Amino acid sequence: MPRYWWVNHKQTFIHEIEGRYLWSPKTNKGGTRSEYYNNMRRATPGDHVLSFADQTISYVGRVGEFAFTAQKPTEFGAAGANWANEGWYLPVFWTPLSPLVRPKDFIDLLRPLLPSKYSPIRTSGDGNQVYLTSISQALFEAVISVSTFDYERLIRGGANSLNYQTIKDELDDRVESALVGDLTLDSTTKEAVINARRGQGKFRSNVETVEKSCRLTGVTNPSLLIASHIRPWRSCETAQQRLDAMNGLLLTPDADLLFDRGFITFENDGEMRVSSRFDLDDLRRLGLAEPAWKQLGFSEAPMTWNAQAFRPAQQDYLAYHRANVYVGETAH
């Protein structure tokens, strides 16, 4: 069953609707966690979202993917001047409501259904200073009961444009374009950093000096392994991080996808952690179940799985992966 959300996003409304996403910082200005920003990580594909801006609800959205770490959209311009450069990117397919819903006009209908905590609007119908907040199905249905939208389009729409790999490629393209224009990097370094985006060149050579096999499957054949960044390439702050051997793993393609998407991560001692938001039966079908022996009910680790502790420098990158990439059981 989907969950239901309400987003107040007047400042970024046009960009987020046209771009088919929501974006938020990870913390408040003072560095503290925000319930509204944490909700970005709690949202799940298939959830429904009401878009509120300029005192009206004009779109309903369907979450297309789990949120992932990404740089602040450049199109925000001055609207995002006070926000950190890195945040949560939540793909959402939007479809318009017709007619638009002005909560003030229906506040008697909506007031009894407003959440007691983190409500998106006041009992008067005016908006609160919130971003993404959870609402009940009853409140969602009360809003759409006075309007209409193309439900089939909402369910089917965005299947291709909201594909994680497509979005990732677009975001990585932006970072690569900025690197090409970076006058502080010489041409050799630029080439190495750009090749590192695809796990090639100097980055792969560096990783191969540290990692000799896939951490999940034990595969050692280099032609079957991908050099994968622990801290994503687009999220690295320096060229050195993008080329650092300690920021890489050698993984088979299936394992690379799971790790990159945040469905699995690793503890410092080498044990794999599997998100409860990923179907363990699918893990078995992929042939990657053995490392998750504790979660799968094994009384002891299978002989074919030999977890090895990561080096201290690798552990720093893994801490970032667990906090910012791994989708986990609940939001951090």
C-alpha cells in the first residue's frame, strides 16, 4: 500500500514539477536533522504526493525511486542560495489536478484530517513552514475528492524518465561538464577523473592494488568485475577522492548495482548489511544470498563466505555510504 505525503515547495515549485523530482538539503542550516528532510529518505516508490504552492494544490505525484544523494539543482539559482550543495533527490512523476484545490476553500472538510504534528497547513488553511510531511490516506482522498486527475497516467507515467540509471547519468553529466570547465585541473587529471566515472583508467588500476575479488561473490576474474566507487563519483568533493583506491570496490555487475543503489552496504568488519526495503528472495535469485547469512537464518556463516575487515581509510568512505547511499530500514 502506498504512503501519502504533502510537500510545500513554493520557492522551487516550477523547477521540481518540470524536472520531475523533489530536492532537499540533508540538514537544517545549523546542521541538525529535519523531520521533513528525513522524510525524503522514507518515501518509497509508489507513494503519492500532493504539491502545495501559492496557497493551492495543483499537482499530485507518484514517487518513482528511493531518494539518493545528489548535488543541489543548478536551476534553483537564488532560491537555494542558503542550502548546502549536497542533498536528497527524490524522483517524482507529476500530473495536474483540475480544478486546482485551494485548501482554504475546503478547510472545514480538511481540518479534522490534519495531522496533530508536522501538519502541512494551519487550521486556517494557510501553509506551515514545512517541506515533505506525511499525511493520512483520508486527507489525501479528501483533497482529490474536490478535484480530478488522470490516475492511469499517474500510475504508468515516468516509467522510463524516472529510471534510476537515466537520472544518475543526467546528474553525472552535469558534474562532468563542470569538471571539463575546471581551470584548476590539468588535462591529464581531467581525463583520469572522467574515466573514473565509469570505473576505468587510473581509478580501476588504483582499486586493483587494494581489492582482488568481489566482496559478495568471491569472483576474481577481472573481466567480470566493475570498479565501483564507495562514495559515489558525483558526490566526491575532490579529484583525489574520485581516484582514491580506498574509495573503490571490485564487484560483479549485479552486486555493483545493489551497492550503487544502496540496497546493500558493508560494516567495517566486512559483513554485508541488506536493506529491509529490498526483497531477500530477489537476493537469492541473484545468487547473492550467502553474505546475508544472519538475516537469512543461517546459524553460522557459510564456508563460501569469508568476510574481511576493511582498511581504516576504506572505513571512512563506508561511513559515508551507510549514511548517504544505503536506503536502510529507516531514515537516518
